[in-house]
Amino acid sequence: MSKNKRAFLKASSAVTGNLSAAWFALAIISPNFTAISTTEAIIVSLTRDIIFGILWLIITMFIERIIS
């Protein structure tokens, strides 16, 4: 693997890892600071945020597997 490709994949892995962390943080923070009034809307918001966090974490794992 060339140095440029490896560097790009390493940077992409770091970015996707941070995106995953951001989605999990959003799942924790957003219900406390938004004006969501129904329990149903809160559950949908939490579910969406957790799913996207897991998705970005899986993408990070695939990129890391390619690097090593």
C-alpha cells in the first residue's frame, strides 16, 4: 500500500471515529436540550442517533482492517 493511500485511510479512520463519537454524544445530550415534548419523538431521536453512531463505528472498523 502506498504512503499516500495509507495516510488517507488513516485520516479517514480518525474522521469516522470522531463522527461515531459525535453521534453517541448527540444521543446523550440532545434529549436534554431540545424541546421534544413527546416520549415517542425522544425514542425516535435516540434510536436514530445510536444507529448512526454504530454505523460510523462499523465504517471505522472496516477502514482500520484495510490499513492493517
